[in-house]
Amino acid sequence: MSFMEYLCDVTEAVPLEGYRLQVTCSDGVRGIFDMSGYLDRGDFRALRDPAVFRGVRLVAGAPTWPNGIDIAPERVRSDMVPIQSD
């Protein structure tokens, strides 16, 4: 898959245990995105607090947390593990 095929917005992000997000993208693909590998990097350290992590919201198609911490939707789409839709 080329990078251009990953360009989409995240339309839903549900926080799960283990610093994971269940996401739906604007192209209809659903998956699990694991944030745990980011939690030792810069501003992402604040997300180690489970209450902060659960505060995820979508801003312009990107999962975003307090203080402007966000992750690019194309990173989410390229790195998530797809799950089957019901």
C-alpha cells in the first residue's frame, strides 16, 4: 500500500486498555492502534496517565489529547491492525 492510500481522517477513536485505540477511518477501515510505543517520547509521556489517555478526542480527523498532543491520522491508518467489521 502506498503512503497516499493511508491518507484519511480518523472518524472514531475509542480508548482501550493497554494504551490502545479502537479506530474507524474515513475510508471505512476499522482497527486497533497501539500507542504504548510512543509513551516514552516527548509530550506523549503525559498519556501514561490512564485518565489523560482516556481523554482522547478527534480534532480535524486526528486523535488528540489535552495540551495539543496528537497523532497523525495517516500514522494511525498505516500502523493499526485492521479488525473485521460486523
